Amino acid sequence: MKAKLLWVSKLIGKLVLFLVCFIGLYLGIAYILSSIQIDREADQGREVKIYILSNGVHTDIVVPAINDQFNWTSLVKYQHTLGKDSTAGWLAMGWGDKGFYLQTPTWAELKASVAFKAAFGLSSSAIHATYYKKLNISEQCREIHIGRKQYDRLVNHILASFDRDASGSPKHIETNAVYGNSDAFYEAVGSYSLFTTCNTWANNVLKAAGQKACLWTAFDTGIFSKYE
């Protein structure tokens, strides 16, 4: 009995040591790669204003709801939100784990099963879209001006993240798990994991648009450090 208990305790000790080493290695690599900056490409104009927006953990890309290049409201419909407020002129979009989005309204309610599936890419993903009437510049909200061609690439990159139905429309997720009167969820392509996080997605959107970005990042701090 004692031998069995000793074996179990050693196994637990090894697992804990492995977990600590893995987390340390992950954080170290994340810090190094997020510190390497991809510079903004040669100036192609600054006609379109966008924003990056963080809630302290997660980064959204904010675009004009409608401009002469693209009308987001034809896909992310005002009618999909509870408020149905068509006067909101800005649309924030973020990609992430569907289970986390819909089953975790607060950190205190995070389930181990949801966290495990999200960490290891075992669940589906979703896009969270939120309409805003106004954004205020702060440490968690940065304004960026990009060229028209760059905006075209940004739009196409985000569009490629939406899962579509047979008619080509984004699949709106009917749910009561919205965060307010101005947001909605949509099915997305890809799987969230430790190596493809919501911030990795936002960072890749900025890369696609030729803007300053990290070589790779899992966290919002890597992105926002490039726009201080």
C-alpha cells in the first residue's frame, strides 16, 4: 500500500513539474515572439480609420460599419442584436472559442471542461460582433489609419473567418448569451488553442492589412505594445 502511494505521489509530482515547465516555456516563447515586431508596410495611404480594442484580455478589430468599400451590416445585421440600433457606425469583431464565448459570462464561471477544450483545440470557434456608436482613445483602444487596398485585405481576411450557410450568409448563432444590446455571435472557421488564440487572430488581421504586428502573440499586450 505504501509503495503504491509512493508511486502515485511521484507521478503527481512529475505531472506538476511538467505542467510548471510547460507553462514557463510557453510564456517565455510567447514573450520572445510577441516582442519581435512586423513593421508597417510602405505607406499606401491612410484613408480608412480602424481601431484595435481590448477588454484587458481579448483584442477586437473595429471597422466602419459602412463605407464606400464594404457594408458590414449586410452580413452582421443590426437585427441580430437585441437593440437593433442602426445608428451605430462602428463594428468590433473578435474570433475565439465558441464554448468560452457562450458558456463563460464571467471568469468565475469558467468550467474546467471548457478551458481544456479551448486550450487544446477540441471545440469549435465563433466570431463575436459588437456595434458601437463611438469609441474613445485609451490604453485599451487605439486608432489606426490604413490605405484603401490595405482595408480590402483586412476585410477579406475577416470574411474568411466566418462559417457560411448554403446561401453564403454567415451563420448567426441564436443565443441568450449575448453581453448586451448591441452584440451577436456567428459560427467561425478554425479551432482556438494555446497556439491560435483570439489575439493571434487579431494579430493576423493586422498583418494581412500590412500594419504593425507581432511575429506571433497569444496575448493582447503583444499587440498593444506596438501602438503605444
